[in-house]
Amino acid sequence: MVVTAAVAARVIHVVPPGGGGVERCVRDIVRQRPQDLILHTADAQCVLERPAPAGADAQARFVPLAHADLLGWAAAGGLGAPLILHAHGTVAAVRDLCEGLAAATAAPRLLTLHDIWFADPSLPDDERAQRLAFVRSAALRCAPSAFIAGRARAALGADADAAPVIEWPLAAAPFDAGFETPISPAAEQAGGARGFSIAVIGAIGAHKGLAALEVLAARLPATLRVVVLGYTERQLRQGWTADGRIWVHGIFHPDQLPRLAQHYGARLALFPPGMPESHCYALGDAWMSGLPVLAPDHGALAERIRRHGGGTVYDPAIEVDDWCALVVAQAAAARRHPGALPLLRPLPTMEEMMSRLEALYAELPPSGAARPADDDGVQRLAQKHLDSQFLRREVTDLQQQLERCERERDALREQTNERQAAVQQHAQALAACERRLAATTQEREAFAAAYLGLRGRLQRLVVGWLPDPLRRALVALARRLRG
């Protein structure tokens, strides 16, 4: 389902830094809506992504912009009309840019809540209040799961009744079976004849249950091995981690997952007990790769498994020994399906997802009379940004770094000179000590020689004073003793 610019508003998707599932969702959307734009925003600047035009060799175009230049271009009508703002996060960078664009264009805003951070109780009070205010101020709000929609309703309280949070299930495009999947010699060797029965899919950090996974891997039988199809916060590159109990494959393209699961001999996709998920593309990818799953009984993971089947849930507070026994039993019973895993209910299709999204866009009021966009003008803004701001700031930063390095060099040189002077002083003191030691040794040897001479003289003197009979008797006694 491709929507043309003639029948739909242009949507500006404002995306927070960090990538992951949010960017995957947005790029799935813009492939169906080629007139849309993506704005990746951060504190220092934003990057405008223009979708790749149709064609096998087409590439998306990325344009860096200063926030002020972007807002000025938008106020002058450069983005065209009608417009819709689609915010995909609640962090400050997204809030600020959306508010600036809304002021410049009067475009209404749809907000998708992709995670639970919008109401995180661990946030500072001011930041949490600003995020919730941003949620409340959206013209429409949607979430990829009933779990997140419920979280939003609980956080918003009575405000949620006036503008409810709408569940908007996400779809995943089918895999490209022809996508090249090279296997490195190291991965070939790691897999060996035994392979890895258990696959953990995605980027695994503390919030995804990495510590629990490492404890589990250490307790599993040696015949039951774990591969992370992705990376961990402690191991980004391909290789062993957790004292050789977990093999990390490294970053991969989603289209490569079925081939990787087959190569490593995976039978079960395991989801450690981390933070509750809002959707989890890795779950759908596991199913489409033929893998049954074992996942914690919370968030969208449990919600989707109960809806579609395809796996088993466990108590996220389970004791590690019980969890280990469950994993062993599930891995023994699991088998990878040669194609997509059969489910109780089919996953949402891209057409269904886009139809629902278009219905949401249609509910928003238009932002003004139709006006063509000046997309070529953004290139001039980018040139200005790179010439007058970004590169100049980079040069300034490099100059400051150079000056700081020179100051550090001078300080180190001074420290080196001071330490060399101290070394010379110690060397001189050591030489003086050695001279005193030599003189003392000579004095000791002279004293020893004088002592031996004096003792000999005393012995001869004492023996000479003895009467002859006694002296002869002593000499005879000495001879007998020597004999």
C-alpha cells in the first residue's frame, strides 16, 4: 500500500537518537509514504532523512541541519502543506523540535509511545512532568500494544478519557530470502558440530536482562549453548563472552536472521527477564525465522504470545535454578520450523498497519491550504550549516583540543623535567653513599688487619712469659691434640 502525495498530507516523523525499533518502524512507514520525511534530532543538530526513491539501487539521502535553519525553512513554507507531525518519542530533543515545528507550521501532532520511558518513575520530577505534558498535548496518541496503552492511561489519569491512547499494532515486512548472509570463519568454528540450541536476538543490555542471561549460561549443561544474534553492552564485536559461555555473533541485518538461525542450529528463541517490552520486533523476527520462544510473562511479549501462540511465558521473578530447568526442558522439546512458525493468529500485515495509521492521520485537522514543498532548498540550508556552523564549530573544537593537548604536553614536560632533576639528585646521593661505603669498608679492613696483628703479638707475648716446663707441657699437649 503506497500512499501518494496527491491524496495525503506530508508527515514529518521526528525520531529521537538511539535507533533500534523506533527507526525500523518509521522506515517501514516511509517506504509506504514516499512523500514523508524523517527528522533524527539531537541537542546539537538534526539530520533530515529523505526516503530512497523507487529503484533497486536507490539510497536514502541524509541532510544535516541546524535547528534554527530548519525552523526558518519550515516557517517559510519549505516543508509544504498540509503537514502532520508524528512524534516518536518524548525526550527533550523531540519535544523541542516538535514544538518549534508546530509554531512554524501550525501542523497537528500525533504521538506514538514506543516505550515506557514517558512515565518512568525514576526520572527527575521536572523531566517526568514535561514528558507527560507532551503526551497530554498531542492531538492524537497511539501505542503499539495494549500494555503501553494501559500504562499511558494509568499515567494520564482522567486526561486519557478525553483523548484515549489508541492501540496501533505494528507489522514487520517479510524477510528478503535473497539477502546475502556471509558467515565468518570464526562463526563457523564456534558453531562446530554442536551448534547453539538457544538464540537470544537483538541488542542485549542491562535493561534487557543481560546479567540474568550470563548467570543462566553459567548454569546450563555444557551441551546446551547460547548464541546472541546481535551484541551485548559488554561485547559489541563477534566473539565469546561470559567466560566463554555465550557466543556473540555481532550486528546483523534483520533479513539475515533465518539464515543465521539455521547456521547456528538454534531451536529456541529466549528472551531474558528484562524491562517490559512495548512491542519487540525481535519476537516477530524469531517467529518468522521458524523459532518458538520462551519469554517473561510481562509487557507486550506476554500480550503477543497469548494472542498469537508461538511460545511459552514464565514468571520474570523466577528463581534461577527453576528458570534453568525450564530452559533445558523447553530447548529439548523445541524444533525450528523450516519456514515461518505457524501461529494461532497471523501477524498484522503492512497493509493493515498502514490502513490503521492512515485512519489516524485522517482524523487530524489539516494545517492549511495545499502548498508544494521546496525540497531543493534544504540542500542550500545544509551547505550553509556545514560551511558556517558545523564545520566552523568542528574546527573550533579541534583548535581547543589542540590547545588543551599542548597545555597537557607542557605540563607533562615540566613534570618530566622535575622528575629527571629528582633522579639526578638521587643518583648523586647514591654515588655519595657508595663512596662512604667504600671508605667505611677500607676502614673496616684496616681495623681487622690491626686487630689480627695485635692479637698475634699478645699471644706471642703471653706464651713468652710462661716458665719453660709449663711452656713445654703446653706445646706437647697441642701436638697431641693436633695428632
